[in-house]
Amino acid sequence: MQAIAEERAESAESYTIAKPRILVVEDSTTMRKAIRRLLSNDFDVVEADDGDTAWEQVRDDPSIQVVFTDLMMPRKNGFMLLRQIRESIHNRISELPVIIITGHEDDEKMRRQAMSLGATDFITKPFDSLQLRARAKAHAKFEHTQRRLHQATQALEQRSTIDPLTGLANLNYFREHGPVLMSFAIRHGNEFSVLRLDVDEYEELFRKRGRQVAEKVLVNISKIIGGCVRREDTVARVGLAKFAVLMPGASDEVARQVAAKIHTLNQKAGYRLGTNRFSMTVSAGLVSPALYENLQFDEVVKLAETRVAKAMASGGNQVIFEEGPPSESRAAPEGRREALTVEEALILLRTGDTDRVNEQLGPLLRRMLPLLIHANRQLRLGMDGALLQLKSRAKEL
């Protein structure tokens, strides 16, 4: 009977539901203890005495559901903490409810500033237990609902093989089909290459320009990669700003040509935000392994990622093909645009980068004119007048 009772006790313990976790950020020890005393029956309260410590806890503890924070603290204050939370690239952090603890000494201007930075709610000192619990329960319950929705979404994403942002294959597809393609190459004596690419300084772009701009850049880069690979290759988005290309049958030479084309065209592509123009580059690692029976796909991927990391550590905007030094960047000298090929211009047009094509429209047209004139004669299109006009305008550009 005692054994059964112990077993039931263990079973009950295993089904204990954890209390929602709340982070209280306050430099006053007395105030932290008061809040803990008022909330501890319903919540698991963790504490921080300044914004730096609080940020580390928010970053490292995914179970935190609500943050209560004072505004005026030493080192990193509440405004700075709130901004850092809202500007995080991780939805789990950026969407956290943040309740600002204000005192009578905090004026309306400070409250408006906190609201503009994304404060969820306010509570004024001194507060009673009912007011404090009501705020905590309202936002913890909301967070619980959001968490369940997020978990359901994650479950669907885990079964999906398509990246919703870019329309490319996703990490699931890459992990599932990469080993299959490599095994096929091993069995049939074919060649096989894997290319991994990271977008340089993407987190900085996200922080400065915002999510919408950063995601548009990712979509554009995905189109550039897709426009440079061969028909039989598969492009996948395998991380926040990470891509991979599976290249069945690609020799080292062929794979290098594809990698170089992607790298060069990303240098030539440009982005516009208002009157500001900026560019984004990629760092890449390529592996074309000597295939043998027991070679594991994960080993090849790990080597490719090591080369990407080496390229980024060397300053980014580089491609590493082997264990030697990274290839030199092909960036054009300051003040001079590197010439576009016709193929590159067509890819950029598909990505919507008409500005960069317009800059070199004259040279591109002059290169294409012989083909257009030949097609007009061969197919009897009757475009003689239009081609003469085009030839004249191309000289002026």
C-alpha cells in the first residue's frame, strides 16, 4: 500500500502545472519583496535589480510570460530595456507584455515615451494587491493563449516543407531530402555539392530598418539565389537569414561557378529606402566532398557551415571553397559600378531591382542590339524603325 501511495504521489508530482513566470525589474529591494509577496501565490516571480540583468533573463528564459519594470534604474533603465525587448528579432521576446511601474514622480512625458516604445500597460505606485494581481493575470492569460497558438503554429510548421516567407524549401525539407540526394549520388557514382549562405549583418539591418524591410531583403536575396542555380538544384531557407543549396550532380567546378554567380550578383543588387540606397552581401561556404559509402550528410553540412563562419569571421562578403584562405571579395572599387551581364540584369529585373538595371541600360541594350536585329530579320517582325530608334537612344544612355 505504501508503494502504491508513493507511486501516486510521484504521478501527482509529474502532473503539477507550473505557475506562470513573471519577471519583476526594480532596483528597490523593498519594492521587489513587496511585489513577490503579493504575487507569489499565483505566479512564479523572478527578480532583477537593473535592465542589464533583466535582459539576460528575458533572453535566456523562454518561460517568462510578463515583465514588470520600473523606469528609473541604474545602468540600463526601463526605457532602454523596453526598447531592447521590442527590437528583438525573436517574436518570443519582442511580443512579451511589458508593464511599466510608475511613481508619482514620473511625469506624463515619461509615460508617453514609454507608450511610444511599446509599453503594454502601466501600474502606479503605491498599488494594492487586487490591482497588481489583475494586471498580472490579464497579461499572463493573454500570453498563455498566444503561447498555445504559437505552439500549434510550430506544430504545423514542423510538418511543412515550405518556408512561408520566401516560398523556398525549408529546413525540414533540407534535412529530409539532403541525405537522400547524397545517398543516390554515392550509389550511382555521381557528384554532389552543398552550398551554405548567410546574409551579412542581417541582425543590424533588422535593428536599424525594422522587420518589414529586413524580410523584403530576404525575399529578394532568395530570388537572386533561385535565379542563379541550375534547374536541378534545390534552394532552402534553413534559418533566419540562412540559405542552403543542394546540388546533385554538380562537380566542384560547376558548384564554384554557381556560388560565385550568387555572391557577385548579391554585390550588384541594391535596395532603396526613401532616398537612401544600401546593399546587402552574403558569406558562403561550399563543399563538394569525395563521396564514400559511410559519409554522413550532417558531416558535409557541418563543414559547409564551418566555412561560412570562417568567411564571416574574415569580414564577410566572401566565399570559401576549401580549407585555405577565403576567396577575395569581388566588390567594385569605390565610386565605380561593376558591369552587369545580360543574364544578371534579367535576374535583377525578376527581383524588382530596376534601379540597378536602369543605371546600365545603355551598355546592356548595345550588347543586345545585334541579337534583336538578327531576330527581326530572321522572323520578319517589321521592327526596323523601332530598332533604329532603340539604337539611337542606346548611344545616348
